[in-house]
Amino acid sequence: MSLVADPTAPASPPAAQAPLLDVRNLSVSFRLRSAPFAPKRRLRAVDDASFTIGAGETLGLVGESGSGKSTTGRGVLGLVRADSGVVQLAGTEVTALRGGDLRRFRRHAQMVFQDPYSSLDPSAQVGDSVAEPLKVHTDLRGQALQDRVGELFERVGLGRQHLRRYPYEFSGGQRQRIAIARAIALRPKLVVCDEAVSALDVSTQNQVINLLEDLRDADGTSYLFISHDLGVVRHIAHRVAVMYLGRLVEIGPTERLFAAPAHPYTVALLDASPVPDPVVQRSRTRTVLEGDLPDPSNPPPGCPFSTRCPSVMDVCRQVMPEPVAVAGGGVVRCHLHTAGGSAPAGLVPSGAG
């Protein structure tokens, strides 16, 4: 049984139709280098992940570094080959596409990367970089192409006078705006933002987040927003998915998940996030996880969080928990809930709400 978020959660945009993106049991692994004659090993980066995203909805994906967030985003777009599972975007099965069909699919789903400088060709004028997807996927040429690129620059808050400049002539925030202009050039249905604002200062972060929200409201664009910044995720996401060691352990409406997290790992993540009020921050009693993520190539049996969980039970080390519905919307994979009860009173993040 896979972990699937409740599509009728009250914090999500109303949607009577089928979800725009439907990911079912997605698994992605990579072959590890090994010594000669040694057994071959594979690292399971994403393990049986299932979630949906509605039209005009933003799903935040959070977790520690190395938890599989970026690989999930790349698997959704077909940038890495899935071992198993199904990814459907607007009824098209992405995992079945190859060659030219996969290239044509790119116009419907785009990605904004963390580092806008490395994602832009430093030897090309930024106008040419934004024009590239239009040249590949449309018949626009000449002045019509230049006009469209100019419109895109104006839409992300840059003037047409910037078209002939190079990436090094822009600030980090401006380069990210250019990357967003390129991503929305083909009016995609889905944009995957992979730590798209983490390298920016707070002021620039706010500008880029507001831009993404404006584009979502104007065009109905859906986002898979991957980030380790819980404050940013709480602001932009309708629902949040929490990933640990390649597995989704909790999905739910944003306000419910922040106010009443159901999984001990979610509690620990929220406790690790600073509170703006210094008085509250100093008085907090936080859940501190001991140790590091287990080796993804050799995960522990049972619940993947069992080696670090402060509420671990014997069953956690033996049996993978099934998904359980959570009051307030969403689902969780945790044995604290499998008997129909709820997490102990101690599993409430300090400063939550």
C-alpha cells in the first residue's frame, strides 16, 4: 500500500477533476561503484513514493540532505530512469516515454535548479538561453521570437535591455528570474523547483517566491517545490510531503502538518527550524536527533527512521508501517498510529502553530 495524500484536503485548491500529476510507487536507484569482483550494490534513492498534485497547486517536498528529494523531482520529469512505478502528467505516462516523445513532453514540465549560474550557459547571452526552448518546441523565429523573449523578461521583472547581456552581469536573484523565464517560456503545466531560492538572500527569496505565486495564480501552473527551508515551504505550499531515506513518511495540508505533525521525523524537522521570536526561540525544548542518515545502500529493516526515532518500538525495527489517515487531512507512515491511536503528547513541536 502506497502513501498517497488526500486530494480533498481543505488547504488544497478546489479541484473536481483528476490530479494534474499522479505519481504511483516511484522507485529510483543508482548503481554504486565497487572494487573488482566485489558484489554489485545499488543505492535506492527513492523508494515507493506516491503523491498527487492538482492543477494550480503547490506541493512542498522537505527532508534532510540526501533524503531523495532532488531525485524525486528528476524522476517525475524523466531526467533519471525509474526502476519501477508510474508517473502521469495530465494523463500522459511519463515513465513510458522515450526519445522524441520524451523531448516533446518537456514543453509541459520544466525545472528550476538551485544554482542559476550553472544552469545558464555562461558563454551565451541570456536572451538566447531563454529563446532556446522556444526554438526547439515552437515555430517562432526572427522578430516574433525576440518579442516573446522580451515579454518573458518583462514578466519576471527584467527589461528587454537585458537580453544581450551575459549571466555574469547579473545578481543571483536576477539570474534566477532568468531561469524562471526560461522555465515558463512554453507555458508548462508543471514546474519542479529544486531548492530554487536556497542560494538567495532573504529579500531576494521573497521576490522570487512572490513571482512564482503570481505565475501560479495567473496561469494555473502547478509546482513541486523542493526545499529544506520550512519557512519558505509553509508560505508557498498548499500541501507538504516529508521524505526520509527515500521514503515519504507524511503528507498533509500545510497548516495541519505545521500545527499538528503526525510523524516523529516531521516533529524533529519543525523543531530544527528557528522561530523569528528570540524569546520563544530561547525557551524552546527541541527534539534533537542523534546520528546521521543510515546508509541508503543498506537501509535498516522495518521503518527507515527506527535507528534515530526517539519513540521507537520493537515493531518499528521489523515491520514497515502502512499509511494511516490523519485527522485534519493527509496520511502518515508510523506505527504510533497503526493501532488507530495518535502520537504521544510529547510529539508536538515546540513553537508549532
